[in-house]
Amino acid sequence: RPAAELLKELETEPSVDPLIVRREVNTVGKSRAFVNDSPVNLTGLKRLGDALLDMHGQHQHQSLLYEERHLDYLDAFGHLEPLRGQVSQLFSEYHKTKKQLDDLVHKEHLTREKIDLYQFQLKEINDAGLQAGQEEELEKEKFILENTEKLFASANQAYELLYDGEGSIIERLGTLENLFTDLSSIDERQNESKDAVQGSLAQLEETARSLRQYRDKLQFDPERLEVIRDRLDLIRTLKKKYGQKEGTIEAVLEHAQRVKLELDSVEHGEEIIAKLKAELENERQKLEKSALELSSKRTEAAKKLSKEVIGQLKDLGMEKAVFKTEVAQTPDTDGLVEVKKQRQKTESWGIDQVRFLISPNPGEDPKPLARIASGGEISRVMLAIKTILAEADAVPVLVFDEIDAGIGGRVAEAVGHKLKEIGKKRQVLCITHLPQIAALGDSHYVVSKQENKGRTITNVQQLDQKQRVDELARMLGGSKVT
């Protein structure tokens, strides 16, 4: 279902069977990706790949030696990522509020001299009554006032040409209208031309009226021009003093807002600090509730995971092994979450530290994997965990890239049977050098390299039954097959 929903999101046809994913690379190195012949970007291709295929690499089993990864495995098994994300968000919000509070406490120590400076700056900006976009409007008005005489002369000349002068355009159009009226009265084919002239005449008469009103209202106002110039000088001064790098009215107003907040934080510091402290405690309690819920669910999931891993290990030849998923907390007086009246260390992922413990042999207490497990045992533990996680995630295709490293003999056969069992529910692709595992596959492919005309060519060949027997014999005995 996740893959089907993603296909809809990528605007492809999820109903097409089979689903074909391809990527084309041209000779200059550029590539294109397609899903069912619909183009997708690489991000969408990766998301689809994650939904359809899970790869377990050659050295990935070694990640079990890093205990910081154990928490991720447990959360994936328990489907706890959403709750973990919620805890992370609450943790982030708490520290954001705490930073605001710490900054405010620090700002309370502003000297009186700085307060006086801020009060002067705020008064200077507020008295100016600045508004966004004001400077541009004033510049336009100044430009018009400075060119009033030119505007009047041009408007007057235009009005005379249109209407008032001897032989004006409107006068001549009137004569033209009369001529077309006479023409159309005799030949109706001239009606259209007559209408066009009449329309143009009406428009020009309206233009002339508007132009006359504009001309008559124009007047040179030196006092207004001086006021605008003084105003623009004030704006430029304030921009230079408070406009920061941007040098805009908006930047000056933002500076005034910051100064006001600074003054408010000092003048009303105790009130604001008390409010922030109450808000911080409220956020801590929300974080504590979610973290405790997450920890409780992790404990439940840990028991279930341990039980299922033990069952898997029995199938892999470790019948006596004991596996334990340990969920623990670290006391910390500065911790944000309280457990049994004791504060616990709290991080963005919660209060828990998770580690996997194992006792491969009877009579030994479970200890960390890195201390007692062999390479083959770690490979089997990883296979067990990945098998369980794959079932939980329902990823349809699993790729095991030499996860059988460090094992052999009976254990290798057990791993092969486990892979075959997984293959009944999932599509399994396994890269292996062990014949015990290769023999259990439904299909067998050989990857080989050959030199052809100075170039190395990689071949992938599916084997028939006889070829498969020969290949397994080669894997057992070497290049000479007896």
C-alpha cells in the first residue's frame, strides 16, 4: 500500500502490471528515470526504491557493534518513529523557549546608558512616522513638482493641438465626420468608416476635456516641494543610521521593533520572565509525558523483539543462545524527565539508551554483542533482526549482499534455509560465495568479468540445471571440477 500511494503521488499508473522502473544514461553522463514510462526525478525514484526494496550490505551486519544504532532498530520494530518524532519536536520547542528565557535574563542586565540610547532611537523613528513604500511615493511627487512648468507647457500645447488651436485635430475630425456623413447617406458602404471617425472624435473630445482639467490643476508649490525634500532627507538619514545593510525603510522599522522588544524586556522583564518560565515548565511536562509513553512502548517492544530474535536464532543454529534487548536510562540532575522521583538524561530521541545483549552459550550472562559475539554470530543476529524488521515493514524485495560473511558449514546451511523461508513471503536476492546457500535458491545467476578488445565486460548469466550443478561444484572444489 505505501508503494501504491507513492505511485499515485508520482502521477504514474499503479495498476500497470508488471511495474517497470528504468533509468537511462546517455553518452555525456546525463540520466533520466521512468516508472511505467512516466518520468520521475531522482528523489521520487529513491523514495519508491525505499518502499519496494531493502538492501542489506556486505558489511552492514557490523552496524550491530555500534550501540547507538540499536535504538533505531528497536523503534523500527515497534513502529515507534511517529512517537519518537513527536518527542523530538517537543524537545526542540523546549530548548527554543529556554533560549528565549536565557537571552531575556541576560538582557535584563542592560545598563541605564543603553536604555537611554534605545529610548532615543525609538522616539526618533516613531516621531518620523515612517511607512513602507513612502519614499517611492515622495520621490514621484517631488519629480512632478520639480517639472511642473514643463508639464504645464506640454499639456497646454497638447490641448491646443487637440481642441483649442486653429485647425485643431478635433476641428478637422469634425469636418471629416461631416464628409463621411454625406458619403454614407448616398453609399451605405461608408457607414463603417463614418462610425470609426465618430468614435475617434468622441474619444479625442474626452481626452481633451481630461487634459484641460489636468492642465488647469497644475500649479507650482515651492512650499510643498521643500517639505518633500526635507522629508526625504530625514528618511535617508534614518536609513543610514538604522537601516542596517539593507538601507530600507522596512529595515528601519524592524530595528525599531527590536529596540522596543529590548526595552520591553527590561521594563517588563520580571513579568515576561515569569510567563516564559511557566511556558517552559508546561513544555517540559508535555515532553515528559511523551518521553515516558515512548519509553514504556520501547520496553514492551524490547520484550517482543528479544523473543522473536531468539526464535530466529534457533532456526539459524544457535539453539542455546539468549538474546536480550536492554532499555535503560541515565540519571541526570539536569534531565527534563522524571522517573520515580529521579531526573533522567533527556535527548531528542527520549530518555532511553538501548543495546542488544547476547549469550551464545549456556551458563553465560548476556553481554554486549561487540564483546563476545563472533563475526558469524553477528551475521546471524543481523539476519534475524532484518528478517523480523522486513516482516514488520512488509518491504516486498530484500537484497542480501554477502551477509553470510564469516560463516560456513552447518551454520551457512541454516542461513540458507532461513533465506529460503523468507523467500516464500518476499522476493529475495542473495549475493553469496557459499554453495550451501546458493544451492537453496530458486534461480541461480553467475556474475563474471571478461576482457573484450581491451575493455572489461561484466556478464550476468542465468544457469540451467546442469550449469548450476557445475557451478556449485566449482564453488565447492575450485576451478577444476571433478
